[in-house]
Amino acid sequence: MLSKNPITTSLFDLFKVGPGPSSSHTIGPMKASYNFLHQLNTLPIEIAQKGKQIQIHLYGSLSATGKGHGTDRAIVGGLLGWQPHTCDPKALNGLMKVQEDKYSIVFQGIAILISATSLTYHKGKTDFPHPNTMILQLLDEAGNVLFEGEYYSVGGGFIQQKGQPPEGSTDRQPAYPYSTMEQLKVHLKTNGLALAQLMIQNEQALTGLPEKEILRKIDQIQDFMHKAVKRGIRAKGILPGSIRLQRKAPVLYERAKQHASATDSFLSFMNAYCLAASEENAAGSIVVTAPTSGASGVFPGLTYLMKYHFHYSPQKMRDGMLAAAAIGFLVKHNASISGAEMGCMGEIGTASAMGAAMLTYAAGGSIEAVEAAAEIGIEHHLGMTCDPIGGYVQIPCIERNAMGAAKAYNAYLLAMTVEPGMQKISFDSVIKVMRATGRDMSKKYKETSEAGLALSVTEC
Ligand code: SF4
């Protein structure tokens, strides 16, 4: 059964600007600790004044791969009042470098020092509703809990606090409510709307923003993506972490230029662009979740290609982004975009399906062709595990972004060349299969680095 509640997520919650390397382990925790700081600032003063310590407890995948994913520094950043879309990534990367580093957390004129010892990584099984759980506590002198917040980082940088509605919940209703592809198609046919028109009208109804502002923000999102590519194809050196992985994007880019007349050169350029943005993500620089940070190289690779090689108009690019968002919403709403729940099929698989939908719609494909492209994109990532070496979003993540983009391109070609009516599997069906596969997958393959590549390669 797919969800019956209509999708109320905004485009700009799906495509979020923030620091790498992980939306669920970096952006989500920073938002949670920022929210906790805000709540400390609104506590009754007689409780706040008793506060002497802050403790942070990390569970599940946050505990297993949090260090490699920068969860510790993200949490400290949030407690210092930093937010993902405005923080300085260099300053963020400078936090928690050594065990002795201490930071003063200030609320209501009270200052509490925290350090690495304020974080506890709880290993083993938990009964929390989501594998990415964190609990932040304010304690008194004797260690009694004065106030606490339990947060779930549910993927793509979205968070939910225990007892609160999901982030982004709104009383506003979309103009055309849908929770499945079937319902979306009925709206389009009944109202004679193009997919991009429907998406804009829903966004206007949900956010209250005028169309012009929505389009401006979509262009801005693409700019952030392309800035990551431009930085990445120039940046040389070793990525942070014990793997000591060399950046490859600048070399790939130079080789692509040398073979620019080869028939497959666009693929070489696309690989360079995907790696460039992914390496920037791994370095903790600013990227755009699409739908996650781990998968934040797929879209820049494709959109850079569309803009600078295929010369798509700005309007076609925006239309493609809107089609992609529809696909991302459907997966998030009915399965999950979290690697901790779905393995990598939730991240790169969803990004690939979104990319396939974007290419197909921008090229003039029908809604049936968009559905077929997205279905193919998901279908050929079913069961793909998440087993990052050392907990760093590097191997297999960086190359996997290029592979996800290549599959997106091929899914688009397949969908555009075969009569869409011949597609036997619907998008709604493949999402059900994805959800069931994610549930059946061992937790060892869901962003814990307890199996697979994570165990078979020795860090050097
Ligand atoms: S393997 Fe995939 S899901 Fe796991 S951290 Fe890497 S990109 Fe994310």
C-alpha cells in the first residue's frame, strides 16, 4: 500500500544547499542541534540556569559512520548557532579536530563548554523509530536530565523530532494533491496541465511564493550545483580522511578536453562533472542535496552537461528540475531516500531516477515517458547496498554518482525510444518493491560500514 496523505514537501526542501559530506549525517544533525539550541533559548529561565552540561547521544547509523560523515562537527556547528545553508564550510571542517577542542554553547546568557567527550556513540540495535537517531540533553550538576530532544535524521537532510509532525509539515494544501504517480497522471489528464505547470502551482500553494520567485530559486539551486562542479574540476590533492583518496575530477576533465572530438566525449565530460561535485561533497564543501548529499554529484553532472554541452534553454532546465522533483517526492513519500533505511538504492537510485525524469521531460517526453524513465532508473538500482569504506562518503560513493548519472542517461534513452505503453512495471509498483527490498536488506548494508566493501578493503 502506498501512502494516502498528499505530498506537501517543498522543492527547496528536497534541493537543499548545505555542507557535505552527508545530508542525513551532516545537514540533518546540524539542523537538529540548531533546533535544540533554539529550544534551550526558550526554556523557563529557572530550568535553564540549572544547566551545567550538554550531552549528545548518537544511535544506529549515526553512531556507526557519524565520525567519517562529520556528524560531530555538524552537531557542534548547530549548537554554535550555525545553519547548513549559511555556514562557512571551512570553519565547519575546522571543528573537532582534536579531542581537547572545547566550544562554548551559549543560551539565555548561560555558557556551557562541550568537547568530544560530550558525544556518546551507542553501538548495537535500538528500538527507535528510525536508524538515524540522536538525543540531545541538558543536564544539571549531578547529571540529571533537565531537558532533552530526540531527533530522527530521516534522509536528505530532513529531520523529525519525537512527538512533532514531520519537518516541513504545513496546514497549506497543494493545488493538486497526489501521493502516487497514478494520481499525478489523473490530475494532468483531467485538468489538461503540463507536469511543470502542476508542480509550480503546487509549490505556490504550499509556500505562498509567486511563480517568478520559484523559478529564480530553481536557477539559484542550479548555480550552486554548477559552482560545485567548477570548484571540483580545478581542485587537486587528497580528500580528508584516513583513506587518503586522491581527487580525480581535474584529471578526468583534462582528458575529456583532449578527446573532445571522440563520439563518446560527452560521457567523459559527464564523469568529470559528477566526480567534481562528489569530491567537493566528500571535502565538506557546499553542495545541493539531490535528493541527498551522498548523491549530490548525479544532478550537477547531468545539468552541467545539459547546459554547457546540449545548450538546453533555462526554461527547459527548470522544467526538467520540476519533473525530477515529482519523482523525488514520490520516492521520499512512499519509500525513503535514506541510505540508513534503503541502502544506496535510496540515494543514488533515487537520484538516477530523478535524473532520468529530468532528461526525458526536458527533451519533450510525455508523462508516460517520464514515468518509464524514472521506473527504469529505480529498477536497475534495486538492492544496491551502502557500505562506505571507513564511513567516509568516498568509496564507493564518488564513482557511484557518475554511474548513477550514466544509468539516468541510458534510462532516458530507453524511455524515449520505446513506446511508453509497453513498459510493464509502473513507477508506483517499483517504489513498493524498493520499500520492501529496503526492509529486507540487512542493516549491515545500510550506512553502517559493517559489511561489503567497507570490510574488504584495508584503509591506508
Ligand atoms: S554508498 Fe551510497 S548511500 Fe552509502 S554513503 Fe555512499 S552514496 Fe550514500
